[in-house]
Amino acid sequence: AVVKREIYDLGYEITRVEDGRVPFEGDAEAICRANIFLRGAERVLLQVGRFKAATFDELFENVKALPWENYIPKDGRFWVKKASSIKSKLFSPSDIQSIVKKAMVERMKRSYHIDWFPEDGAQYPVRVFLYKDEVMVTLDTSGDSLHKRGYRLATSKAPLTETLAASLIMLTPWHADRILVDPFCGSGTFPIEAAMMAANIAPGMSWTAIIPRKMWYEAVQGAEDMIDKDVQVDIQGYDIDHDVVAAARENAKRAGVEHMIHFQQRAVADLHHPKKYGFIISNPPYGERLEEKSALPALYSQIGEAYKRLDAWSMYLITSYEDTERYIGRKADKNRKIYNGMIKTYFYQFMGPKPPRRKKD
């Protein structure tokens, strides 16, 4: 839902609805802009072909019929980075990868009139998805996953990906003129992503060969011209662990937003703020290890007590702890099931009142 909204905001037309993907139409510039501006997407894939295949012969012939020479030069390094199959007759990822690569080679041998490819040029990773015998063949235009923003070298245990953190923030009504506090900031992902949004810093800035270099640099320059590092914000990150706070500061520095975030070593029991209408957005401990579970009732009670002391605030927590509402001391206004990696978690949304509208001069 978040990525869909982001794509509409970029001005592109969404062509169909699928689980886990948002297909949309666009030109080469759209590939640049999607990779640069989408905060909630893991990857931007270019669909090369889509067809039915229930046998390896059908898979081979259909892949061979695709115009690979339009995308990959004769010195390009191309390989099938990933193949996945769900409810399909062809189900072996390694066999699918091998057949697709062979078919690509056969097509390009015919197109380039050569029998051997050096593959010493730029990289062109391919991803193949099968669902109910329908095959989608794509080129990966993102290189590294877009969740790797490049700022997070130091991580705490159980960190959120940058894309998930950004998406969760976008699921809330938080704006840069409202206070944001993360009392379990860990490596600082929530505060850093919020600061990047406030300053209009685009999340993706790594070029891949699929996009013309000049077009890429022009798109990046356009994104850099939109940055506003002078925006006034109140974003705070706390953690009980001194080393974790130091790591979060380092990550914020690499992201270019250290001046926008106040990090401090502080326990959640000490959380307080004099202003109204703020936001807590946080990823508190889940107690995934058995020895940690016994501490969770007391910890979530402290979260609940701290929240009660805040005047007219909203609180958003992502956690797998099933007794969250019991120990917070109230039922969430909304609750969304979200997978954090392979862990089933819930995004508990405790809504505070909206601030009064400002009177226009």
C-alpha cells in the first residue's frame, strides 16, 4: 500500500495488483526516479517478458524469444541471480536458473553473431518468478537491495530494514512539524529515516548499468537540488545501551542528518516530553530468546506508563509480543500484521488526538 502510494506520487500508472509487487509503466527516466525516490521498495525490476510455461522446453523457447540484445551488450556480465517458484510445475530454482541462462546465451549468440561471451563488462542480474505456471522474467535495475541506504554500518540486534522503517513511518500521520521519539532506537533507523523524509533526502543513489549514466546523474542532481537540510525538526532517539547510541549517532552522520536528531542514553521509564501531540514510533524488544521473555511484562508496562504521562501523543509499535496491549494498559486503535523478515509482528497503533488547526493570518 505504501509503495503504491509512492508510485502514484511520482506520477506513474499502476498496471495491476499483485502480492508483494506493484507493477507500473514508465520509461528509462522512471527507472532512475523509482530507484532514487521510492522509500518503501526493496527493488525496482524491469519486466523483460511474461508468459506461461509448464515444461522446460516452453521456458527455454519463451526466454530465447525475448529481445535480450536490447538490454545487454555483448560484453555484459549476465546471470540469473534468483529464481522462485510457487504452485508451478517447474519448481527447481537451480534448474530454472540454468535453463534461463542457456536460453539467453542462445538468443544473444544469434543477435551478436558470436559463440562466446567474455562477460567482463557491466553487470546485468536477472530475476525469474513463477506463479501458477506464469513466468515473469526481469532485469534487476537496483543492484544492491534498496533497503541498503549505505548509512547503516553499525547495527544493533534485530534491526529493522530501512525500507520497512520508512514504510511504517509513512503508515502514520507523522509530519516534520510534529515531535518524533523512538525510545528503543537501536541503530537509529526510525529517527534517521524520519529525518531523511523531513529533509527530502532521496533514499537511493547507486547507479546500475541498465540506466544510461548521463540520465542517472541528471536524476540524482534533480534529487539533490530538492534537499532541505535547514528544515526545523524535533526527532529524538533513546536507548539504554551507550554503545548502541554511539553507533546510531555514527549512522546518522553517514546519512547526513546527525544535526537533525538528538540521541541520548536513556531508559524508557525516563521518557517524558513537555510538548503535546508528539509521536512515539518504535521497535521495542520482542523477547525472541527465552531468557528475555520474562522481562517483557515489566518492560511493556513501563512503555504504557511513559505513554500515559505524555500529553495527547500517538504511539506506534512494531513487535511480535502478543501481550503488548495487556501490559501497555489499553487496546490499540488499529493493528496491522506485518512480517519483519521471517518474524510475524504486529504494528500497534495507539492514536492520540489531532492538534487544533492553526489559524490563518
